[in-house]
Amino acid sequence: MTTSVERAAEALRHAKRGVAVTGAGMSAESGIPTFRGADGIWKKYPPEIFASIDAYLRDPDRVWAFWCELSASLHGCNPNAGHSALAQLESSGKIQAIITQNIDSLHQAAGSRRVIEYHGSLRELVCLECRARKTFDVTTTGKHPPHCVLCQGLMKPDVVMFGEGIPPDAMYESEALIQVCDVLVVVGTSAQVYPAAGLPFAAKRNGALIIEANLEPTEFTETVTDVFLEGPCGQTLPRVAALMH
Ligand code: BJW
Ligand code: ZN
């Protein structure tokens, strides 16, 4: 009997324009908590208070403290075997790009070259008034969010909060990739947050085969997923990559 891992490898072997979409579960085995679920970030930091741009404008100090903690918690976290497997699939031409919702830069650290950061990243701060940028270095920041040296505007990490738009370049590049993609690998995302959660549905409409790697079924599994890799992606994805040789 053919296993899911073998079916995923077979699909990727024939892929001409593969793409991956990743979410927080991708980095769970690197020690970074996911957002939802029993031990998720939202349990300690409810999204109504910490995750929207309105919440930040209402109480900048409170949300700033959350980001500082989040940023500090990423220090010392390294890519896991799942990140490496995707980097390997890119090197061997089986996927062209990774569209990630993650803000932790671990795909780049694993050697992936074309990484589209759909929800931004924690590497930089951006001014809400003039969009000026500077590096976000949590070791040199204080209790209050910084203000822009050019216009005094309030700055925030360059992550996309609820109520903020997706960075246009990321949005357009992703749409273009999804339109022509023939195999989409969806890893560790709960399918709850739009427009990112719309990408697998769009890919399926355009004829792509969908491989989903997750610990548990999601909204995608019964609707668009063709091959479900159940289990920790740090284990399942390397098995798929190993069959590509
Ligand atoms: C494993 C594993 C292992 C664990 N192996 N698997 C359409 C319908 C409904 C609502 C909307 C809609 N369009 C827009 C909205 C509103 C909103 C939204 O989606 N709301 C819903 C939640 C109701 N969307 C937005 O506001 C977005 N913006 C937007 O649409 O703008 C429009 C606009 C245009 C013009 C002007 C203004 C506005 C923005 C969304 C921003 C999301 N931001 C966050 C936080 C960033 C960081 C921060 O603020 O500090 O991004 S929310 C959070 O969720 C984070 C994630 O990227 C995102 C997705 O989460 P993800 O990655 O799926 O993680 P989890 O935790 O949910 O799931 C983990 C999964 O991994 C689980 O399935 C596990 O089983 C699995 N797993 N371990 C494999 N080892
Ligand atoms: Zn400014």
C-alpha cells in the first residue's frame, strides 16, 4: 500500500511549479509556540488585547511589551528538520518559493532563498506615519515603543496585525505564484486567518495538487487536501525530501 509520504514524494517529483505555504506549526519543533491551541500564544496574550492595530494604538506600551517578549523568545531558536527539508526541495527545484505567515526568519536561516513574508517579520520596526524603518533589536529597546527620528511617529514591528493589510508586494507575488502552481505544500497552519487561508483554496481552483502537513485535520483537509501528512512536520517533511533522491 502506498503511504502518504510516498504519494507526496511522487507528486513533488513531477512538480514544475511547486510552492509551500507555512504557518506557526512549521516552527513548533524549533521551540516557538503556535498561536492557537492549548499552549498557544493567544492563551497568555488574548488577541483582542494584543493582536490588532487598534489594540496597539489604544495601549502601545502593553502591546510593545508583548512584542519584546516574543522577539526575545526567538533568540537561540534554530530551524528544525522540516525547515531544512523545504530548503532542500527548493534547491532541487521541486518548490519555487515559500509563502510564510511566520515572522521568525527561520526559513531564511535554513537556507531557503525565495521566502515571501506574508505577515511581515520581527527584524525591523516601521513608522506608522512615514513608513521609515529601522532594525528591531530587543536588547537595546526600553519599556516604551520608539518614535521615528524623522517625523516622531509611533513605530511598530513590521508584523501584520489584525486590521492591517498584507504587504502589497507579498500579496501580489503570492497571487502570481498560486495562479500557476501545480503542487502546493501547506504546512502547520490552522486555516483560520485570511487572506492567507485563501491561498490553498485558490491553488486548488487553479488545478494544483494540495499536500498538507499538520498534526491534526484543518478546514483544508476535507475540502482541498489531496495528500495529508499527519504528524510533526519536522518528521514528515524530511521523509518526503529523502524520497526525492
Ligand atoms: C503542527 C505542528 C507540527 C503544530 N507540525 N503542524 C475573511 C474572512 C474572515 C475574516 C477575515 C477575512 N479577511 C480578513 C479577515 C480579518 C482577519 C482574519 O482573518 N480574521 C479571522 C481570524 C476571523 N484578517 C486580517 O485582519 C488580515 N488583514 C486583512 O485582511 O487586511 C484587510 C485590509 C485591507 C486593507 C486595509 C486594511 C485591512 C491580517 C492578518 C494578520 C495576522 N497576524 C497574526 C499575528 C502576527 C504577529 C503579531 O501580531 O505579533 O499572524 S495572527 C496569527 O495567526 C499570526 C499567524 O501568522 C496567523 C496564522 O496562524 P497559524 O500560522 O495558522 O498558526 P496557528 O497557531 O493558528 O496554527 C498552528 C497549526 O500548526 C495548527 O493547525 C497545529 O495543528 C499545527 N501544528 N505543531 C505540523 N509540529
Ligand atoms: Zn516617521
